[in-house]
Amino acid sequence: MKAIKKICCIGAGYVGGPTMSVIADRCPHITINVVDTNKLRINQWNDPDLEKLPVYEPGLKEIIQRCRNKNLFFSVNVQKHIEEADMIFISVNTPTKTKGIGAGKASDLKWIEASARQIGKYARGETIVVEKSTLPVKTAETIKEILFSSLKSGPEKNRKLNKFCILSNPEFLAEGTAIDDLENPDRVLIGGEDEKAIEALKAIYLNWVKGNKIITTDLWSSELSKLIANAFLAQRVSSINSISALCEATQANVNEVANAIGMDKRIGKFFLNAGPGFGGSCFKKDILNLVYICNHYGLKEVANYWEKVLEINDWQKKRLTKLVVEKMFGNISGKTITVLGFAFKSNTNDTRESPAITICKDLLEEGCFLSIFDPKVRLNQIISDLDINPITIDSNGNNLGGWQYANSIDDAVKGSDAIIILSDWREFYNLDYKTIISKMRKPCWIFDTRNVVDINAAKKSGFNVWSLGRSNL
Ligand code: UDX
Ligand code: UDX
């Protein structure tokens, strides 16, 4: 296998963009072209003053500044960059199917298939194809079949010269910490059969990752490991969220419980923060996939077991709305609630599967007015997620129902009856409770679903405080 000089990545999203940026930064000898069919997205990546990058990640902007148009390029010219590449990463989205067989559970692989067909059509010479997207087990088989059939049916010269090797190299980056996760990974997993191709990919990572952190497996084990890693992580969140409700009922403190159990090395301290439910593009989709695969192999009990992780997650979101209504005298109609945090977690502008979407919709259903602030999520994104247009306040200052987009915490809280904190952005820790309450209508509530509020300070300023997993306040 020749040395890798040119990489093409299909898909300039939350995974493809940051991953390729870090590879470009750590491997100045490799030229990387990130291609996407979405022209707007590519234009945003090429934004000269870096203000409109489509993905927000701490540290990403700096890398783009260093590498863009040196050895990192963003382009819509899919054909050209596939033709020139020694190695192609597939990083396109694989949403849950909305209709047909497996609707609501199986992954829709049409974009993967489309990418494989494009590679089959345009690739020249020896090409290593790397699956980066999270995929159901055995997808590599589909990619292989499409690529190898292109060798049989393509023009004569392709047949003789082309060779494909397929590798699975799942991403384990978490949004909000993507750059750090990529620069200092716990492990890099490479699945495949062709030793030379595995070595070529390994050589890229060895530019900054220690050899003992790079593990190699067969293709299927690699694909399955990714699904299972996400399922286990999601399961931890659902476990601690279920215990948050028990803590509230029994006057215990979920943080203390998490701390006490986490000090047991066998359990570990990470990923034990109770919250409003997990979101993000992966957890739900991957568990649905796992459930689908288990059912497919007749493992009904296993499928049911994992499905419960999702049920608890939905229940957690629903119970929060009920609780807010209950605490506010059983009625929120005509009241204003400030929502702090709309992305599915802090340090990202991604709102996919964000618990805020369900919670905001449920609160709006109860007739209240929402004032929504998130440091990175743009107005249009919230409009599209809620599928309801914002309604401005009328000239007499009356709320007409609906919601408004606020540009700052100060703006958001004006005239509010309550604040609900849904993500743990730094600026939501230790708010200036005194100033904030002076702008609100009394009595005022803070509902803290992320345990970021300084309860004593908030109470001292006059707030009623409800904090997840410790509402014995
Ligand atoms: C997606 C999946 O959600 C995740 O499970 C997987 O691990 C990686 O791919 P993400 O990068 O977050 O993650 O998706 P997204 O931000 O939607 O980016 C995918 C990009 O692929 C989009 O910009 C889309 O335009 C592009 N795409 C899709 C193509 O360029 N060609 C296609 O044929 C299909
Ligand atoms: C996840 C995996 O962590 C990552 O390895 C994989 O590649 C993609 O899926 P991501 O979804 O980006 O990453 O973020 P993550 O940090 O895992 O958080 C997922 C959700 O769980 C968020 O909504 C987060 O707020 C929630 N969460 C996480 C908790 O509620 N409590 C925790 O202790 C941890």
C-alpha cells in the first residue's frame, strides 16, 4: 500500500469537520479535502472571517485558521477529490428511518450507499475506504459489495487498476469536547482485514497518538463496539436519571450518591451527572439500532432491556414539565418561563435530539410564553426545531403566547416568572441572582436540571429553587 498523501472526507458535519481538522493539524504532510453536497455548509466552512463556521467546538476555529487552504480544503467537488484520494473517509449522516421496514428503529443508509456508489464510480487506483459514521453492524459488507461490483461493471481500465480496502474507524468524539477528544483519545479503534490498509491508517494516528492506544479488530467487532460504547454511556445517564427521581422522593442528594458510587473504581466517576435526559445525534439512534438488530436475531429480551434506557430518557423529560407546572400553582398559562440552554449540552450549537426541544414544546402546550437563550444556537435553528414561529410581545407589552429568542441572559429573564436551566454552559453557573430577580415577576422560581445553581445564594436573593435529584430544599 502506497503512503497516504491525499485524504478525502465525504461529509462536512459535526464529525467530518472536526476530525479532518485535527488530522490536518497533526499531519502537515497530508492534504485533506472535505467534501459535502451541501453548498451552504461548504461556504460556511470557507467563511473568510471564521464567524460562520457551521460547527461550534472549542479550539476548532484556531485549527481552521492554521490549516485551511494550506493542507485542509472544503469543497463541493466530490468527483475530483474522490479521484485524487488515497484514502476516503465516509462521514455522512445516518438518521433513523422514518418510514418503510424498520421505521423508527433502523438506520437509513441511503447516504452511505450513495457515498459508496460515488467512490465506486470515481476512485482511481488503490483506495482505502474508511467508515467513520456510526453504522449498524455489517454495513461494511454493503459498502464492500457496492465497491467490488463497481470493479466488475466499470470501464475496462478501472477494473484492472482499482483496488479497494474497507476499514471501520468509529469516532468516539463527544460534541463540545471534540477537539480534545480527537487530540487525546482514550483509544483509536481500527477494524479491518487488510493488514497493509490497517497499517496505513495507523500510521496517520501515530503522528500524535501513542501506539498502545490504537487497537485493531475485525470489521464487525469494530462496528459493534461503537454501538455498544454509546449504549453503555446512555445507560449510565438513564440509570442516574432514574435515581434522581428516587432521591427527590426520599430526600437524598443525587450528586452525593453519584460521588459516593463513582469513587468505586469498578463504577468510575464519569458520566454520572443527572440531567434533563440525554440528547445528541448518536445515543437514541444507536440504541434504536441495537434494539433493531437484537430483534432481527430473535433476541427479544435483550432488545427490551435496551429499549428501557430510552423509555427512562423520555420519562425524565416529561416529568420535568409536569413538575414545573405543579410547582407554579398547577398552572403556567399566561406565565413567562425563561429557558437557559437549548443545545443538547454545553459548548456546542448542535440541537439534535436536545431534551430542550421536547421540554419547550410541552411547556408551550401548557400555554406559557417562553423566552429562550442559548449562547450558540441561532434563532432559525430554534424555529425549525420547535416548528412554531416566535411571537413578539405586542405594543402594550403583553405576551401573546408562543416564545421569543433572547440575545442575553439579562434580556431573557425580563418579566419572567421562572427560569429553567437545561444545559450546563459555564455562564449559567453562579448567575447574578440579585440582579436577575429584580427583573422578574414575583414569586420567582429557578428549576435547575443540571445542578449548576448555587442554591443558597439563589434562595438568599428570593428565588424558590428546585434542583434535580435534590428537591428537598
Ligand atoms: C453523522 C452521524 O450522525 C453520526 O452518527 C456519524 O457517526 C457521523 O455522521 P454528523 O457529522 O454529526 O454525524 O452529521 P451531519 O452534521 O449531519 O453531517 C453529515 C454531512 O454529510 C452533511 O453536511 C451532509 O450534507 C453530508 N452528506 C450527506 C454528503 O455530503 N453527501 C451525502 O450523500 C449525504
Ligand atoms: C456521544 C459519545 O460520548 C461519543 O463517544 C460518541 O462518539 C458520540 O456520542 P455526544 O452525544 O456528542 O457524544 O455527547 P455526550 O457528552 O456523550 O453527551 C450525550 C448526552 O448525554 C448529552 O445530552 C449530555 O448532556 C448527556 N449527559 C452526559 C448527561 O446527562 N449526564 C452525563 O453525565 C453525561
